[in-house]
Amino acid sequence: MSVSLVMKGRPLAAPKAYAQDLGWRTEWTAQGTIYIGYYRAPGLRYEGWVDDNRGKLQFYIRKPPINLLHDTDFGGCFHPRNNDWWLITFKPYDLPADLSSGVAAIQKALRRAFEVRAARRRSRA
């Protein structure tokens, strides 16, 4: 039995990955593949790029809210590089499997940083 992925004469689109849904795009360079997009936090976005070095992904973010991130468990994952860019590392047992899971994890860290700040402000009031 054959199953067709056609609905009313049109092929069904392949599901997009989370990063694609957020607008991340792929660029191919002489050095390899890179992904460019934005990490999002409530009401904010941070420029990012990811270097795909033979399947080993390296995530970068420009001007992250590092003061807020240092107040979370994720602060040690952000390492300054050149021109306002920061390398984001992951624990060896918690490496992202792909671009989308890495972007989601970084956005979780950003959300957490702003949640901690909001909780502190509420506790002072």
C-alpha cells in the first residue's frame, strides 16, 4: 500500500524546524555552513550566529544581558569573544543535538535571566 502526501492536488510542506520558524537562515561559505538569526527573550531579541563545523555546532550571541545571566545557572556558559560577540558553551552531557535545540536552550537561559530579575524586583516591592 502506498501513502501519498498530497492534499487536494498540492504536496504537503515538510515541517519546519523550530529555528526556521524563528527566521534563522542558512549560509554556505568557503569555511562551511553558518546559521544566522535572533535569540528571543520576552520583548527582546539578540543577534546570533552558529558555526557548523562538521556537525559540531558553536553558538554565538551579540551583546547578551550578561549581568542578568550571571545571576542564573547559565552565566558560566557565556564567554566573551571579539566585537561584542560571546561564545555559548554547553555541558558535555547536554550538548544540543541540532540548531533548533541549541537555539531553544539559549532562549531558555535568556528567559530565566529575565525571570530572576523580575522576581527580585517583586521581592523588593
